[in-house]
Amino acid sequence: MELRQLRYLLRTIELGSISQAALDLGVAQSAVSLQIQKLESELSTRLLERGPHGILPTEAGLAFIAHAQLSLRHADEAASAARQARLSGVVSVGLAPTTAGVLGMPLMEAMHRQYPDIRIRLVEAMSGHLGQMLNSRELDIAVLFDGHQARRWSIQPMLDERLFVIAGADTPPAPLPTRLGALNGLPLVLPTPRHGLRRVLDNAFNALGITPNVIAEVDSLYVLMDMVRNGLGASVQPWAALARQPDADACLRWCELEDDGTARRNLVCSLSEDELSPAAIATRSTLQRTVGQLVDSGRWRGVTALHLESR
């Protein structure tokens, strides 16, 4: 049971409408429906029913409301107490370029708003390098794509990013292929084998017995996407690679791959619990909460949430 489920339920009951609750909460209507369904499934009972004047609580829902309101009040009081404690310190956070494109600014804004005395050092680098920095205690927290480098890390699955074929607006073929097998022969610009995304792709290509036509290996997301925009080759990337492309609709085309095993898992990795400072723990919670808000609002597309903190 998650706090957001309680908030979604109570707001739906207050407004008598899932669509109005979603609008008021600033999230997608499907997100509200899904979380209420999960809550009802966990409780094995219906909490809402549709009446002549909108959504109404069932008898079980009415019994549940008072306790839910109390739980939310206690949670809000706890959050207020934590904020008033004025946590301070320096916390180092590492993000890969694609992740930073969609998460970096929202995270910084959330930290500035909630914990103004915590100074964030944000490092943008390849996931392999971020793992090394985490092991050498140069970072407190990082969003990584595998945990094989882990040395006493705390690791929490966050989300799976589905992969997309991305090409320039005028680059053939049209339409773009939706299967890895159909990419055989298509000029590709991919990250180097040190990159976590490339390892996912190499494993998928190997499983199909395909040797991709890689014309360039580039670990700079800016350069890679410039090459794609200018028609030098296509690429396979998560949707987040488009976050820094303000005119993507005019200059790029993309389609989601349908193959199984072509998703990239995102993990919230941090130093072990006994090494994290209170400021770092607050930052990790804010990061997870921010990711949840981005997913619920549709600002981080092409993902499947795995474990996101209540928000």
C-alpha cells in the first residue's frame, strides 16, 4: 500500500471523478485508475462504484476513508518535521546523459524547493564511469543500468526503459523497422561497448545471430544525436534521448522496438545504508519521488515503473 494510492483514492472521492482527480493532481488519468485498481486488488475488495452523479465510495470504501485520512495526515506531519529540521550538507549524484536529460532539472528543482540547505553536485557521465565513482566514494547516489560493479551498494530497481529506433526526418527507410532483425544492414550510430545500453543491444543482436552495421561508436549523446539528425545513421536509444531535442518532431522520426529483451533497467544505486548521510537519504527519496511524478505526468515516456517511492 502506497501513500499516493491513498491520495488518489481520497481525491477521486472528494471530486466524484477520476478524470477530475487526475487533473487536480497533475497526473495522467490512467495513473489514477491504475493505482486505485492496485489498492483494491491488495485489499481484495471494491472501494469505489459509479453512481448517477459520479464516483462514490462503497461501504468498504467508507470504512477505509477515515483510516486513510489519518495515515496521510501522519505522513504529511512527518514530512513537515523532516523539512523543518533543515537538513544540510553536500550530496553527489551521478546520472547518465539520457537520464540527466529528463531527470536532471526536475531533481534539482525539487531539491532546491524541499531542501534548500542541501547542495547537490550533479555529475553527468557514462554509467560505467559512474559505477567506478560510486565504488571510490566520489558519488553518494547514481542511476545506473546494472549492478555488476557493486561493492556494498544499496540497489533499488526503479524502472525499465523501452528502446526506440531513432532516425533523421528524411533518413530512409520509411516506415522505421520495429524489430531488431529488420535493422540488419541499416547504418547505426551506437555507444561504445563500455556503455550499458550497448551491452543490452549486443546481447539482443547476438541472440538473433545478427551483426549490426555500426558505422560509428560515440559516447557523447550530443554528437550521436547530431549525427542522427543529419542523416549519417540511425540509432537505438530510450525515449529519454529525445528530451534534449526541442524540435524532435520536425527533425527526427522514431518508433518503439517490439522485441522482448530490449528494455534497459534503471537502478537507483547508492552507498550502503550505514554510509549515507541524512542529506543523502533525503536526496535519494526525492529522486525516487521525482521520477514517479515524471512517469505519472507523462513527462518520462516509454518506461515501465518498477519501484517508485510513494509521492
